[in-house]
Amino acid sequence: MGIKPAIENRGREAPLKKQRNGFVMKLSRRKMELMLVDIAVIICVYYMTNLVKVLRLHSIVLNGEINLARMLALVVTIMAGRIVFGVYRNIWRYANIQTYLTIMVSDFVSNVLLMLLGRVWFAVNLGIGVHLIVAMAILLVTLLSRYCYQLLYAYRNRNADKNIEGNAFSQLYKVEVAIVGAGNVGATLSDEFFRNPRSRYEPVCFIDTDPEKVGQTVNGVPVYPEDDSTANLLKRMKVREIIIALPDLTVERKQKLYERYQDTGCAVKLYDYPSGTEEKSTAKRALRDFRIEDLLFRDTIQVENSQTMAFYGGKTVLVTGGGGSIGSELCRQIAALHPKKLAILDIYENNAYDVQQELIRKYGDKLNLEVIIASVRDVDRLDQIFRDLRPQIVFHAAAHKHVPLMEHSGVEALKNNVLGTYNVAEMAEKYGVEKFLLISTDKAVNPTNVMGASKRLCEMVIQCREDSKTEFTAVRFGNVLGSNGSVIPLFKRQIEAGGPVTLTDKRIIRYFMTIPEAVQLVMLTCAMAHNGELYVLDMGKPVKILSLAENMIRLSGYTPYKDIDIVEVGLRPGEKLYEELLMKTEELDKTDNDMIFIERDKKLTRAEVDHKLDLVREAINTESQSAVLDVIRKTVPTFRDPEEVNRQAAQAEEVRQVAAANG
């Protein structure tokens, strides 16, 4: 039995060994061919130098034995130097300045050693004058031969499809591109396109702001100025893609370039570092499409995770709503910080199962993971869960968040959001949870809908517990890209279906952040938070939804209003024309992190909040939507009528400024 596996292994290894040997033989043959060429160059240059009598050293020509000895010494020394310096390990069709310098250095060292050898062995002493000319001639011919090979290879690649010119395949295969940036980054990219025989990209022009480069050529490709005339020219040319290849591309510059070229009919791409790359010195640029998050035109948030790693490592963490958009990302990031145990609580088993399987595939037995199917409305079930689990940190992300649906299901919003939060908070306090964080929303700011008002009540439930041993806190932020039920997936589906893309109102503006960014800040907030505080995340500049829809259509390769129309369908019940600014600095206190602020809000006592909750329970018992609206007006003083808010918003200078900034 012990022999059989060994035989099987040898059987499997045999073809691999054969393939490996064939590869080595192929490589050796190429090396040998190149080495033979170099030897021939050395011999020819040496004898040609003597033949033309450049230095009139007749003795070298007449004395055959000395002549042969010196020639052999030259061949052996130079070839040995090139082998030692790894000259023959290079793939010469991809050679760069460093590769050529390797030859120069190896030949310099070899010739110095040969000169020193000639001092003690006369038979190989060429004399300094002759030696210098012979060495320089050999080096020059070698470099020229390599460069000619590169030129021939590049020419062959650029004209590889000439024999099928006019063929439909040829037209489809080659993609003519314009490269923005005629510096090192752009030149490197074009080199890669020209040298790679499988590349389907063919640069036809560069675009640059440097007047010294405009009118010149890079790799035989003309450089045009970066202005409107060039943008108009691209519309008439056969250019299909525009690639931005600039070092240290700022957000403002990226936005300006995108806006300049988005209407040319060309796909706009980036030659950039991978997303999330922190150490760019060791990273490699890659060609990629513009992504939805690029359309926010702001710097990606990078949070120092040493504080969060120390805080979450070795602790038991419970995430309610762990199968949702925010909850699932919380689970992903917490799992990476080596918790003692991670528990996912969700009422929807399919969502929870998907997250569970994802984490098992990634971490396996290294992660102590538990999935709990339960409702935050069920007090007895929650009591059992907290008693058995004994979590140290709780993230409460479970909530109904769909604004229009909750306008018609207000009772459910109050049950799940308000009473659900109260139930989880009570259990956290009862079983000595160290920290409890509520995921809130910008819709809780002067709410105009049931969902926003219910989340404001949730904040009150948390804020009134500042005397608790459990540190309760809440974090308020805006929309996240790609979350379930958000506008981004809706637009994607509509574009894939051929349109139209529907907007409730073309004037709507919203705050956006990517889900990973929001969760990073939420986790950092939990680590630094103090009891009863309400935190606000800086969402950056608001985005006009119309501009977002237009850009998403362009990213998909279509032209807005021509290929895919955009239709206004009217505001939905309870919907604001704009979510109010989160960052009113006069109402916020700063923290150690520039992206996290503390809301200056008057905190209620437990008795006041308990009274509000009694009113909420009475409204729930009526199962009446009108009773829900009545209790919201009584318990949430900042609740406002949406029609009135939107009338004021339409006249606001804030909306006009954002509309102008977004075109």
C-alpha cells in the first residue's frame, strides 16, 4: 500500500518533468543562439579592427598564435562576464535602459580584468589603445544588434494583422486608444501595448498639458494638447477608449478629465494602482474601468486599524442584521481582526447563510462563527441568546430602512426599529455588554418620513442610557453605494434592461460613501466612543442623483438620453428633495479623527424616553397608520411635513450650488 502512492506520484510527475525539461531545453537553445551571435560579434569586430589596421598594429596581424590567444581571451572574458551578470537571463524584446546598462557594466568589468591579466601575461595584452577601441566596438555592435531586434519585434507586432486587413476580425480586435499623459507612466503603458503581441490596444495619440511635449512624438505616437479642440478631435477620430495615465492623480484632476472626455463617445479608463493600495512603491499599476465609487470624486478613506485591531481582537462580538449590507460588511471586517467569537443575528436566513459561507470559505476553522436566526422583537429569544453568548460588543444594524415601504407599513417600522432597538439595548445592559453601537441614518435629521422618525426614536433610546455601565453610542451617516434597496442597484438593473432610468426628481441630492469606508469609520467610532454620544460621519460633498445616473449610463458604454433615457417619476411618499447637511460645524464637536464628529444634541432622561415608548406601544396596538403619524409628531419634535421641506429646498441656495457644480 505504501508503494502504490509513490508509483502514482511518479506517474503524475513524469509528464511535468518532461514538460519542465522541454522548457529548459527551449530556454537553453535560445541562450545558446544569443551567445553564439555574441561570440561571432566579438570575433568579427576583433579581426575587422586588425584588418582595417585602425591602429596599425602589424604584429597582431602577422603573429597568428598571439592573435588567436588574444582573441580567445577576449571572447572568454567578455562572455564569462555577461553570464555572471545575468545578461542572458533577460528577455530582450522587453529590454529597458536597465537591461542595456547590465551589458555595459558587465563588459566594463570584463575588459578591466582582461587589461589587468595582460599586465602579467603578455600573450593576451592588446595594449590600452587597441583594447579600448576593440571593447567599445564590441559593445556598440552588441547594443545595436539588441536594439534592432527590439525594433523588429515591435514592428512585427504593430503590423501583425496586416495580412488580414479589411477583415472584420481585424477591426474588432484592435482598439485604438488615446493616452492622457505623455510622461513616464503613459510612455510605459504604450510600450506595454506595442511589445505585447496579445494586446488589443493600439495608441494613436497622447494628450498632455506640457507645451514642450505637445507636437512631439512618444514611441512614434503624436502628442496633442489637453484642450477642447482635442476633445472635439477625438469625436471625429476612430478612438474608442481614452486611458488616463498620470502619476499622483488628484481627485479634482480626475473629475476634470472625466468631465472633459465623457461626451466624446469614448470609454474613459484609468491606469492606476489597485483599489486600497497603501504602499504604492511596491504596487503595480493596472488598467481598469471607472467604477461607481470613482464618480464620487473624493479620496478613498483609509482608517488606521491598529486601534480597531487591539479593541476587537479576542472579544465576542454580536452583529444584529448581520446579513444586510452594513451588517455583512461589519462581519467581514470584524472577522479579519481575530475576535474570540463572531455571532451573526438575522431574521432572514438566506442573507445570514450567504455571509456565513463566505466567511467559512475565507477563514475556515480559524474563525469561531455562529449564525443565529431570530427577531429583535422576540424578547425571550433575545434573553436566551445574550445569556448563552455573553457578547462584549454589540453592533445593532437590524432595521427596516426602505422609506416608501415604511410609509405604508408604519406599524412594522415602529415594532422592528424602535421596540427592536429597545429590546436589544435592554439585553445588552442586563448581561453586561461592554459597548453597544446603533447604526443610524441621516434620515433621522429633521425626519420627514416614518423610517427616519423611527430611527430618531432609536437614537433617543440609546442616548438616554449615559448612566449605564454598558457604553451606548449611535453613528449617523448617509447612503452607502450598492446597499440593498438603494438607487445604485436599481439604476444598474434599468440600464441592463435597456432603460429608461427612473428618477423621482432630477433635483435630488444625496450623501454617499462606500460600504467598506462607512464600516471602517463605524468600527473606529465604536472603539473610541463614550457613553450616550451620537456620532456623525463626514460624508463629503453631496452628489446630484441625476449626474450619478448619467455617469452610470456612460460607464456602461451608452449615451444618456440617446441610447438610454432618464425619466422623472415624482417624489415618493415621505421622500426629501435633499437630505439635510450632516456637517454643520457649529452643531458638532470634533474628535481625534477628522471624519468623525459628535452631535451636540440635548439628551433625554430615561423617564422621558420611556414615556415616548409607551405612546409608541399604544399606537402599535391600534394597527393604524394615522395613529403612527400622530405618535411620531408627539414623540419626535423635529418631524416635519415633507411637502413643506421640499418647497423650501427647491429655493435653497444649497441646492442651486450643488446643481451648478454637477452641471
